[in-house]
Amino acid sequence: MPRISLERAVAILAGLLVAGLSVLTYTCYQRDIHQARERISVGSQIAETPCGPIEYAVAGDGLPVLVVHGAGGGYDQGMDFSAALVQSGFRVIAMSRFGYLRTPACLMR
């Protein structure tokens, strides 16, 4: 019976470890994405504008403040970082910019 060299055995074990970690990472990623999508699937509204639909959410009472998120987020990110404004008595209107969730990437028709 042929023997496997030490280098080959280490390479095989390293490959199995990388494959296992990749599967674990992908599984965790899919779980996290599913939870995030579930979290943001409620609580927003759609405004039909001449440029197309824009998703937004409203919280609080008082003077209105329009909050626009930074790159990589949507109305949910705006609501997260404006919680202190809501607690201070403002009405926060957080909108999603184009290309996020239910606000299409191309608004101009």
C-alpha cells in the first residue's frame, strides 16, 4: 500500500479545513442576510414620485428631519443613527436612496 508524504497529508488537511470554514462562513452569511431581510421587510412605506418609487420610514413626533443614509445602507440605517433625534422629540423621515431595497437603481424615466 503506497504511503502519503507528510507534505501531501498536510495539504489535504489544510484543504479540508479551508473547505469546512468556507461552508461555515457561507451558512452564517446566509442566516444573517435572511435575518436582516426579515427585519427590514416591515415598517417602511413607498412614496410614488415623478422620478419613481422611493422607500422611506417615519418615527417620532415634532419638527420633521429628513435623514439620508450613507453609502451601503437604506432607510433602516437612517433610522438606526437617528434614534437620538426621535428621543429628543423630532419626527424622523428616513429614506432609501436609489438602488437599495424597494427604491429602484434608475429613478429617471
